[in-house]
Amino acid sequence: MRRRISALSLVVVTLLAACSPDSSVGPTQAELSPGTRNITQGPRQFAPRSLYLPMRVPSGLAGARFLSNDAAAAKTATPLDIKYHNGGLITSQKLSAIYFGTTNIYTKGPQPGKSGPGSQDRSLVGYFLNNLGGSSYWNINSTYYQNEGTNKSFVNNSMEYVGFWAPKDNAPSAGDVVTDNDMANLIEAGFASGTLRYDPSTLFMVFTGPGVNLGGGFSVNDLEYCAYHSAYLRDNGQIVQYSAMPYDADFTPAHPSNNPDGNHYLCVPQDGAPNGDVGADGTVSAMTHETEETTTDPVSVWKSPFFLGWYDANGEESADKCAYTYGSTLANNGLGFWNVIIGGKQFLVQQQWTNVKPQGCLTGL
């Protein structure tokens, strides 16, 4: 299914005229913008959302212990190859986590008001992020490249968790809606205070806790995505890559959504948790999905189609092509299903599409 263009993803607000200059992904380190700690502006200019869609619960399988798309993927005789569209990639990916909640979102995670380097994030999410770079799993992304003149520049097997911030001002609780403009204003406030630092290679990922409607399409009666990545344009022309990472463990086989179309959808395919941490275990797959796709298909120009990296003829990016598939390494440790080992711990993470012949979904390379 085409993930990029949908009724929900067309959130381009006050879009620049066609004569506006392009702003490509690159290594330049920008200075912090002046401003106060609390910045409220809007509406800002946003690229379309690239959605990680929820999985529909097949009829008669509600409450199943584990659900996946592995069987359906196996029946696809000739999956479409992924292709390069001649734009910029992020070859050395970085991530800055923004934990936006009234309490710590994950067990042992940062408390509201705290910030620090990624190495000090004691949550399971932090552990995963600190060990993802250099892994066999992340190495799949090193099969992707961007053109630099006559040369190809490949993605590095590195993913740097640069830091976290847990802002407490106006933090949302269950039932609240956080908009894209709210997220952009939050990031800008972090830039202004010096807590966050702009870098075109950094993905600013916003996490929220249970029951929060992050982005406006994440609720029990209207589950339109499990996460997404996009970008907004700063007043100085810089493109900021950001991602919405809601609390995916809200939607599992035991408690799926009740969508208006009469179907039920989920974001986490099991009610178990291989590390015994339902919230964090349920987050890592979608979190990695969005980080990978920001690497291989970031917003690299500020005009349509915005994304000029890697995707297939249906618009599916690298992680979309393997969504809810977990491969032959799937096992159960008594607490839950898992399929990859990251930093010595067992995690359930969807496969990633490899850009080598024959193309396909893998858990490691």
C-alpha cells in the first residue's frame, strides 16, 4: 500500500511557493536559533507524513497470541524492487529522543525535566538505541546509497543516540492530542534553550505515553498509523527531520482498535514482551522502522515530492516493505516472541528490506 500520500499525510501547511529554494540533507552543523525557552508559533510548514500503517486483525483472529504478515509475504511471488530517486540520504544517522509526558514514559526512563546524553538513558528503549548502531540488523541499511557526482556514498553501519530530553511544560496526559505543530514548537523550544542542537543528520523523535493521541490519528476509535516520519521547515530554511512515536502497546491482539470501517487494527503483534517491559518492548519495532526510513528516504527537498530516496513503485519505503514480518529466527523466551539480539538482549523487531540482489526482507546482514 502506498504509505506516503494519504488524506492524513497531506499536512502541508502554508506551503512555500514553487520558487522557494531547495534545502538538501547534508552534513552542515547550524547555529542555534535565538529565542526563548517556550516558543509557540504556527502554523508551520510541514512535508507530508510517511506513515507506518497499523496491521488489520484478520476476521476470527481477535485475541490471538501472535499475529504477523509472514505468511502473506511468503505468498507474494514477485515483490517490487526498491528504487533510488536521486535525492539525499542520511549516511550517518543520529537520533535525539524527546520523552513528552507527565511521568517517565518507560520503566527507568528519564523523568520530566531531565535531559542528558543517550548513554544515560536507562530505559529499555535507551538500551536498544545505544546498541543498534554496528549491529547485524542495522547493517542491512548499509546496502543503500546516495549519488554524489559520479560516486556512490553508502549508509554507514552506525546509529548514534545523541541525547534525550524529557520536557515537562505542557506535557500531555491520556486523552490529550499533540499536533505536528505542537511537536515542531517543542523541538524549536529545545533549540532555543540549548537542550537540543540542530543537525540535518539527526532525527528528532517525539515519544508519548499511554492514551495520548500523538498526531491526531492514534486513538481507539481511529487508529490511522502506528508511527510516522516527516519534516518541517524552519524560518531560516533548514529542514528538521522528526518522527511521531506514540505508545504502540496501546494496541495489541488483546486490545485492538475499533476503526470506523468496522475492522480492528493493532501496532504490536503480541501481548507478551521478551524483556518483560510491555511499553518499551512494544515500541522498538516502530521506532526502528521510522529511523531506518529517515535514513534511506528523508525529506531532502522542500518541494513535491519532498522524498527522493529509496521507495518502490507503490511508494513503500524500505521498512514498509517488511512491516509485521519477523522471519525464520522468530522464537519465544517465555515472556514473549523475539527475533533479533541487540546488545545481548532479545527484541521483536520487524525485518528490513535489503538493497542487494535478490532484494528481500532480512533480520541481519
